[in-house]
Amino acid sequence: MKQKWYCILAIILCFSPIQILAQDELYLGGNSIGIEIKYNGVYVSGTYPINESIDPSDTFSPGDIIQQIDHQEVTDIQTFYMILKEHKNPINTLDVTLLRDGETIRASMHSIYDTKRHSVSCGLYIKEKMSGVGTMTYYDPSSQRFGALGHTIEKWDGRGNGYLYDAAVISYTKAFPSATGKKQADINYDNVIATIDQNTSIGIYGNYQFLPDHLISLPWAKSEEVMIGKAEMYTVLDGEKVENFKIEITDLHPNTQDDMKGIEFVVTDTHLLHTTGGIIQGMSGSPIVQNGKIVGAVTHVVTSDPKKGYGVLIEHMLQYTRSS
């Protein structure tokens, strides 16, 4: 009889997960991610006068998202200009529906049609998507959600579609006082690894579809556990290799919810200081670990002194990946 129960137990174990993470554990990030935002419409990045009497800056502002022209849906740059070319008068006035700071606005747009070149101009610089590079902070297996970047994606109100992709760092420019350094990365747009559904003041969040290999699981620290003193940040400088670098936490501001500057720190790692000069663009979201626990994520650099930076406390980030 005992032998029978042992057999049943062995079968159960074969089909059970090899590793079960505790509720207070997360998978450590540090890997570089490609970030892409596709707008519901086209994004106005700037304006220019198209003649002496027509200046689109009187109507449009950078950050506007044009969703309809002449009561037709605008889905990308191609449809934007296709609609404009339907109007072949020397000067045309079209009805426009745009989104500004979350508010739907109706306005008028002027376009000029060049009959000789069969081209059209409207005085707007536009784009249909935005892309960049950041760092994954953590994967939360309890919800299958991620937290990354540590700060907001500017000029995006969360409408449209946001995606994350694998990215490999191919080079970087070094930071100097008042000169921000930057990572350059090769983004693999063939494979979506996660979708973004929240863009907040302390990071981007969403559901992940794939996990990288060889992840490390660590507990996370509550705000009162974080202390002034030695810590490490995890990020990528070459390819896809996540490395840890020494920092010193110099001050804490734990009582402000959604504070992307809850941690103040200075880079003490001689290798990182020699190679990058300190914190550079693309490191945003790099997880900070202290005493074996994830305590926060890098958010900003002090541009006048790039060895100094700020971070957000991990406890605040977790509100967007856990319901309690």
C-alpha cells in the first residue's frame, strides 16, 4: 500500500513545476528592451509655415495625435497623405479630429496642392510610431506582468499599442558633465516579448509573453528595508550580457508615492565610470539590488554630474503588477 502511494507521489512531482517562487520574489531584469509605441493616428512632432499666411502652429502643437481628416480615419502616414491628395485645390481647408492631452478636439487644417509635382504640403512634421531603448526592471511571475523603465514615456497618454522587443547593445556614447551619454541597440522587431498597457510616472507595465533564459529570482524589499549604503545596479553594456555595477545609495525619500526620485545614489564602480562616465540613456529601469533584495530601479541621471542618479523604490512599482 505504501509503495502505491510513493508511485502516485512520484507522478505528481514529475508534472509539478521545478521551481515555485514565493509571493515576495521577482525575476531580476537588467536586460535591454526595445520599446515601440504605435499611435491611434499620426503624431505631430512639429510644424512649419507653408506660406506667408498659413502657419499650422496657430492650430497644432507637438504631441497632438491626428485621428481623422475630412471624417476619414487616419491610421498611418500613408493614409494621412492619401486623404490630403484627394483635395487638389491650390489651398484646401479640411476638418480634423485630434487628440490633445486626452481631450478630443475638432479643428481645421490647410493643405497646398502642387499641380506640377502632384504633391501636397500641410506644414506638419508627423510620425506614426515612436521607438527607443530602455531596461527591464523585473518580471512578476505572480501576475505574469513586468515593470520597466522607471519613468513615463513622454507624449504618450497610453492610447494606441505599445510593445517590447529583445534588444542587444551594439555601442554607447560616454557621458560627461552636461553631456548625456546614450546606448545604441539593435532591436529585434520580429518578436514581441511583451505588450504595454500602462504608462505611468514611475514606469511602463504590461503582460509579458516570453521570459529570457537564466533569470535570477530575488525577493523584493519594502521601502523601510532600503538603507543608505552599498548597492548594485544591473544593466547591459555589450550585447545581451547583464552585468552588475557598484553604487552607493546616498539618500532616501520613501514616503512619497509615485516618486521617481525616491532613491538618490552615486556610481562607485570604477569600470562603469571609466567606460560610460556613469549613468547614460538606455539605463532607465536598471534594477537596484541591496542585501540580496530588489529595492528599486534607475530613473534619472544628474546631467551636471553623470555619476549621480535617481531611482524609484520597487514597492511603488509593484502596485502596477500586483492587485495587493
